[in-house]
Amino acid sequence: MPPILTAFRQSPDRGRGLARDMQVRWALEEVGQPYDTRLVTFDEMKAPAHLALHPFGQIPTYEDAGLALFESGAIVLRIAESHAGLLPTDPDARSRAITWMFAAQATLQPPIVELEMASLVERDAPWFEARQPMLEQRVRDRLGQLSARLGEAEWLDGDFSAGDLMMATVLRRPGSARLLDAYPNLAAYIARAEARPAFQRAFADQRAVFEAAAK
């Protein structure tokens, strides 16, 4: 049986490919692994059946041959380790690709998400205007460092890998997208990632769920 991925029945991102099942769909498409999808509502995410798979009541989860995983990064790593195409065969290059996966979620994503959340939940707070420049600068600092490291290279370390998949996913978030004009090489990097046929298929699948729920 193909693996089963859980995803939002009605995604809050309105079909923009930002929900966290997107990187798992993308990884599965990159390695050519068919999969089934179980769509869940917000109420179902907090029900015992889903909490048994994801203790924090979120998506995605991944079930394959008796193994159940949560956390998109861990799921993508499992896919990359189980199929050829997303991790190099050379052990050192493989470790570097995994390092970029961790960097995407542990170093780049936190300031980006903090900036997004401040815009969503603190906009009416008296400190919002004073705090916003600091939050934006934290994101710019990370983008600048990443831009310097990428330089004119096509991908982060040799060929496209799971590290690029996770990094491009993070950079597509709204908190960084509106700041990318200052870093043309990063904007081009994201465009290359989005042009990959596997990304296009994953995006279309996630978009179809949104369109079906909107009818």
C-alpha cells in the first residue's frame, strides 16, 4: 500500500502551497513515490485518532508500512533516506544536505515565522510599530547570510537535495517573500525550485484540495 499523508481539508493558506504537507508532497513527487491523502478538519486534528499520530494535533502525519511519523522535516528525511534522488550517495555530501535541512527549519524559519505571527496577532498592540523593524532585521540578517553563502550557485551544495527542498519551502513563506527583492540570487533560487516538475505536481495537488473545499 502507498504511504498515507494527512493534510488540511480546508487549508488556511487558500491554495498557495504554504501548508506543511506541501514539502512532504514535494519530496514524494521528487522520488516518484505514489501516496494517498487523508484530509482532516481542525476538529479532527484534535480528536484522539489524530492525536495518536501527532501529539500536538497538527499536520502533516505520515504512515507507511506500520511506521507513523509527524513533523514535516522528519518525514522528508525519511523519504529522502528511503528513496534515491534527494540525498547524495557520498557520505560527506549526504551529511551536508541533511545539515541544510536542519538549518532551514532551525535557523531560517524561526525569525520568519515570528515576523509573520507578529503581523497577524500583534498588529493592534501598542508595541507593534516599534518592534516590527527589529523583527524584519532578524529576517534580513539570515537572508543576507544565506545569500552570501549561495552566491551564484544553482543549489546550496552541488545538485538539488532535500536541503534545497526544505530551504525553498521556508523561503516561500510570506515573512521572507516580501523581503527577497534585496536578494536577487535567493529570488532566483526559489524560482528554480518552483519550476521543478515535482514541485509543480505537488502544488497542483494541494491547490486541488483547496479548490474542492471552496466549492
